[in-house]
Amino acid sequence: MPMISVQTELEAVNEMLMSIGQAPVNTLTVTGIKDVNIARARLKSMTRRVLTRGFNFNTDENYPLQPDTDGIILVPEGCLKIESMDQNELTQRRHAKGMALFNKADLTFVFTAPVSVKIVWAYQFEDLPETARCYIATAAGRRFQSKAIGSEVLDRFEEEDEMKAWLLLERDERGSRKTNMFRGNATLAGFGSRQY
């Protein structure tokens, strides 16, 4: 049985164009079409914004980062966010070599050992799960339509679609993390384990 393909960047941009009454395009490689360029930029911006939240599919915990020969740990390409997995106070700052980890407690860029971090990655649109693509395309389309036309009627319809897409993405996220409002919730877990 033939399967349908997952949503591509071209399809997402075409949905955005059709939401403002523009004709779809056959390729995204042709530049110079103002609405296509704006739609692609809006889609890319929304992709980064959504992925920065950190989902199970784009987050690695206990990810080891190695210092170079000078003790500097450069931030990996495609990294949206880094959090320390231990008690170190880490942040990202500009170094002569590029964006690097900075130890706020010791006020230094120099590390003598690898650092274990929680890292959030910025994947390309087409490398995302379908529910994430659907939400990002819908949210980007709504904002694109709002800026291009500003129709309140269309915005209400698209707001409903965006909310449905978000709920599907959240459901998939909870399923992939194997959590729900009872499991994985420290407050509610305490109630469930009480002896009366």
C-alpha cells in the first residue's frame, strides 16, 4: 500500500502562500519572489522559536563537551540552548574563538575536564517529527497571514488550527517522555504514595 509523504518545507511555504491568496510555487530555490522569501524566513524563525523550548526529539541530556587544547569549550554548531547537568554555573559567551561555555562561578572560559550538559539542538524543518512540522507550519502561516493581510476572520480560523496542532505536538511529547499528569509529576506522585 503506498504511503503519503511527510510535510516538506516546500509544502509548508505553499500553505502559507495559499493562506494569503497567492499561487503555490514549484521550488524554493528561485529567489526574488518577495512573498516566498518572507514565508521561508517566517518558517525558519518559527522553527527556531519552537525548538528552543526543548522537546524530547531535539534534546540530549548528559551530553559530553570536551575542552580543546587551550581548555576552551566551543558551543557546537546547531545548538540552541545549553544547561549544566551538575552544579556548575554555565552560560554561553563570545570568546575570541567563537561562542564558548563560560564558568560563571570561576569567571573563566578555561575548563580542565569535560563538561556534561543538557543540550537543545536546532534541526532543519524536514528533520523534525510530523507533529512538530505541522505545528510550526500552522503557527508560521498564522503569523505570515497576520502580517501580510491582517484578516481577523482568517486569524480566528488559523488560531483554532494552531491550537489543535499544538495539542497534538504536546501529546506526542508526553508519549515520547512516558509522562503524564500523574507519572513524572513530583507533586502528584507524593499524593499517590501516601499511606493512610
